[in-house]
Amino acid sequence: ATNEILKGKKVLVTAGPTREKLDPVRFFSNHSTGKMGYALAEAARDFGADVVLISGPTSLPSPAGVQTIRVESAQDMYENVMNHFHDSDIVIKTAAVADYRPKYVADNKIKKQQEDYTVVLERTVDILQTLGKQKTHQFLVGFAAETNDVERYAKDKLARKNADMIVANNVVQEGAGFGTDTNIVTLFKRDGTEKQLPLLPKSEVAKEILREVHHEIEGRL
Ligand code: PMT
């Protein structure tokens, strides 16, 4: 079909939150529902790509025609992404990966006490940054979820993580970010240009991102 602009391309998408265990009954996580990442996986499939979706825990069904791998922690996500990275042409890191995890995971449920309880957190691996260092031919798209200074942080992530594009959303804007069916994003590119999109359904945001990626890849040939 004529809209199969990504035919023959292998696209790796990550979506959803991660869960970082504290004990057998508790974890740290965030508000990501997976909607944005699943929309990207479905749009890439509809554009003719072979899609692998690596998803943290969500309540969304696995999209038809997409190889979906369910993971839990940042470490699980990292390992599965690395297994598929070398084969991929386009990698889109939509997942809201935890930056920290409990340093000590209790084998048994932690019992409550009278005193305050302090949890020590340690850094998780930065998957996007690792990919930025290792990439060869892959087109690498990162997201930036910000609450302030969106442009500055997005441009910083583009450079520091060696991404080819950053999709920035201001997650405190009405209709944007976590949980909503819509998003408001700006695409920041390596050549210093940016493209601001209006409020759109996540399915449409996904198509716009992929059209832009396609345009950039074509420009490389
Ligand atoms: O899932 P929804 O409810 O639809 O919500 C969508 C969304 C708000 C989660 C999505 O639009 C979004 O912004 N995703 C990125 C969330 C995020 O973790 O942003 P960040 O600015 O903290 O991270 C920057 C980039 O680094 C992201 O591409 C992230 O996947 C990546 N990262 C972060 C930490 C880490 N340890 N490894 C990573 O690869």
C-alpha cells in the first residue's frame, strides 16, 4: 500500500512505566499507562514496519501484529531492549523508566514500626544513553517528560544522550502527558530545528512522529 512508508524497517518501541520492587508486596512506579507507546507501535505497524514493543506493566491489550514483550523493572527493560537493538532500524523510547530503584529489596514484607522509615535508592541504568553510545545505523528517538523549561531540557537530552530526535511533552499541560488520550508535543531534531504539534489524539501524534522520522531517514540516503 502507498502509506507503507516504513515497509521493511524494524522498529523497536518501549512503552509504559517500570516497577521497582521494595519488598514482595510493594514497588515504586509512575503514572504512565502505555497509551503513547502503544499508539506508536500500532502506527508503525500500520506504516508497514516490523514492530517489537517492549512494555512495562499496563492494562492495555497487546496490539495485533506487533511482537509484544512484557517486562517489569528498568533492568528487565534494559536487557530486552539490548537483545533487540542491533536488529532495529528505528528505536523509540516512550517508556517512563525509573531513574532510581530501592538499593535493598526485602525478601519478606517489611513490617510497620513507630519510627520513620528511610528507603535508600540507587540509580538504574539509563537505557537511552546506553543506546546513544552504541548506535551504528539506528535512528534513535527519545522522549522528554518535563514540567518546566521543556525546550532547554529537551535540547540537553538530545545532545547528552546522542539521540536523533527528542519528543518533548510538558506533562503538566492540560491534555498532554500521562494517562490522557491526547498529547501536545514538540519534536527537537539534530539540525537544531523543531516542530511543534497541536493538541492531537495520541494515535495522530504517533503518525506525525513516524512521518518525521521517515523524512529524516530518507534525507540520509
Ligand atoms: O504512557 P502514557 O500514559 O500514554 O504517557 C506518555 C508519557 C508521558 C509517559 C510519554 O509521552 C513520555 O513522555 N515518555 C517519557 C517519560 C520519561 O521517562 O521521560 P524522561 O524525561 O524521564 O526520560 C527521558 C528519556 O530517557 C525517555 O526516552 C526515557 O525512556 C529514557 N530513559 C529514562 C530513564 C532511564 N533509566 N532510561 C531511559 O532510557
